[in-house]
Amino acid sequence: MVFESDQADFKYWMGALVQLPLRVAAVYTSGSKSIHVLVRVDARSKEEFDQLRIQAIRLTKVIGADDKAITAVRLSRLPGCTRGGKPQKLLYLNPQPEPIPLIKMPPARDVEKDWLHTARLSQAVMGMRSDLCATGWRTMRGQAHQSLMPSRNSTR
């Protein structure tokens, strides 16, 4: 189940959601102005989901949730990609969520910082290797192979 709001102020929206005992699996930006909260629901049938949906709407509409977005089948955003040139960022991820308010969960590490560091390293490596991409893999293999071979003038 996805909770989102295009109307509520970010601080109030998230301030309210983190206090609810929801099984929050992920929180991410939409690439626009809203924050999406993906909540795990283990409904055994559509009817059971519809009952949970009604309860969820009662609980979250007063804080600005878009009740039309709370559906059984819902496409969601893809963190790490862009939408309209703006990044969609993953803010929180929990593959095994429990019905505990996020505010009571222990602090998590900053994955964005780690991801950005890895991305910068990748860009640096790709920048250094971009000239090799133009010449092709065989040339690169040949250069790497030659650099590993001792020169004929070297002594062992």
C-alpha cells in the first residue's frame, strides 16, 4: 500500500506518518514534491485488502493522504532514477518491516552518502577508462596483458 500526499507540507506529513504503527518497507521521494511511503500489507484477499484500505484512509486522509493513491494495484516510483530531471531518492528501506512507528526505530545509517561515494568512484573509473572504451575491449585486454608481462630488458 502506498501513502502519498501532494497537499500536505513535508514536515507535517512525515511527522504524522512516523508516529503511526505502520509496517513501513520504504520511504522515497517522488522526483516532484511528495514523499511516498510503501507499507507492507499481507492481505489474503481483495476483500481483506479493501477493509484495510478503508481503515488506512480513515487514519491518513486527515493528515493529507491522497485516498485515490491507496489501491490494491499501484505503480510506484523508482528510487535512484530521475523523474522530470529530478532524482527520486530512497530515504528509508526495511525489507522486514514490523508494525512499529518509525520514530521508535533505531537510527539507520546514511545510505545516500555511501551510494554517492560509490557513484563518484564509478564515474572516476569510467572517466579514466573512457578512452579505452573507444578503442575496444581487445585493445584494452592487449594493453593490460602487455603491462603484466615483464619487459625483455628487465632482469629477474
